[in-house]
Amino acid sequence: MVVKKLLHPYPLTVEKHPDFGNYWYAGVAEISSYKLSQVRYGEVHEGKAVLIFVTEPFSKSKQVKLDYPQQNKADEQTVLKLNFTKKFTTGIYPYSMMLSSFTPVELGQYPNTPKVTMSSQEWCGHVFSQLNLRKNQYDLSSYSYFELEGDVSKSIDKAILEDELWNKLRLNPANLPTGNIKIIPGLFHTRLLHKNLQPMSAEASLSENSETTMYRLSYPENGRILEINFESDFPYQITSWIETTVGRNGQKMTTEATLDKTLLTNYWSKKRVAYSYLRDSLNLN
């Protein structure tokens, strides 16, 4: 296999794929389920992850979904939303985690993601974190049942968000930053490891072969590596990811997820019991 290294400055404005509108503006969401092996408490736990990508109207001023965009076109921007869920069990009790990231489709005009939220629930309690873009900084609000984390409200210098890269990859991989970058680590990672959220240095690269491409983030400060594998051709579907972390004892452990099933549907109109069979299409039952 011949591997080609892709290097470019950031940010880079690129043309959308000719099929972009037909795929992302078709009135449906792309729902993909993944077989998950999640590291927690020094062990690997089997579970399920789901990535839901969909475009929707977003308020530039309120940073929420616009319910009636036709009434305020000046405040509207189109975003690609990712809802990212993980469910796995540790011993007797389950974890349920969800992350939402809202990235403008017009990256040339709006290069930064305005909002990311994350929640995690398990039998000990739950936590919630939210990042909102305010000019040259992100405002963080975070709430936790842990005493040392407690309620946090602070500002963080604006930097690339790890949690926005999943969306930018889907919009066009040429928008992904490469080289030595400043990046705010993902909210799943920082909450599970109880780390303070702040920009870190990372080395980013793209490696492409004929069918798949890998985007790799390496954090020298803590030895963490995130590798996201996706199809080289549009719509650049994510096929797997691997996250390697270093535990307190210096042991490296790996979280992995591999694509299981994909469904294109307007799931928000499929709320009735009669549509429960669609979960079988995603191997979620």
C-alpha cells in the first residue's frame, strides 16, 4: 500500500463536492452504529457508539437550533450537527454519554464551531459541559457531582476544537488542520479522565491510500493518540477510530470503534412504536 502524506496550511477554504447538496440537504440524517471497545477503570468494556450527522438551521446570536428560520433569515446559518453517543457497562453499572457539535457548513465565512455540549450519566451521578464561542474565546460552563470538579465557569482562548474535527472531516477533509497545532481536547476524553479543559499542543497528519484516509492527532504532553479512519471518497464516512491513552501506571490502553450499520432517515418523524423495527437496521436492539 502506498501512503501519501497530505500537508497544507490552516485554515483552508475549499470547494464543496458536487454531490454535497444532494447528500446533506436531502432532508434525512446519516445514522451510523459502531461496535465499541471502551477503556474505563483500567479495563476494556464492550458497548455501542452511534454517530448522527444532519444539517439544520442554527441561530448565530443564540447558538441554538432555529425553530422558525424563515422568520429571521439574518440570524440563520446552516450547520452540520453531530450527535455522538456512547453506551457501555462497567461491572454492574452502565454509562450513557452524548456529545453534540455544531459546525457551520460555510467554513470560509465561519471557520470556528460556535457550540459543543457533552453529558455523561452513570450510577454515581452525572456531568454536563458546554462550550460557546464568544469572539476570541470559548466560554465553558461545566457541572459535575465530583467535589473537585464542581461547578465551573471560565473562558478559554480560542483554538481548534477536537470535537469539531469530526464535522470538518465530513464537510471536506481538506479543511482538517495538519502539522503542529494548538487544540482543545475532546470533552469525552477530558471528563472521563477528570482533566481541566485547556488548549494543548498536538501533531496532526493525514495519511491517504486509494480507499481510506486516516486523520491522526498525537498529544506529546500526555502520550494520547487519536486516529480517525474514513472513506477517501465523498461523503467521507467514518469507518473506525482508535484512541490510545496512557494510564497512571504508564500502561497504554486502547479504545476502538468499528462501523457496524448505517441508515439514512428522518429519524425525528419516526417516533411511533411502529418504527421500532428500524433499530434492528442499526443493530441497536
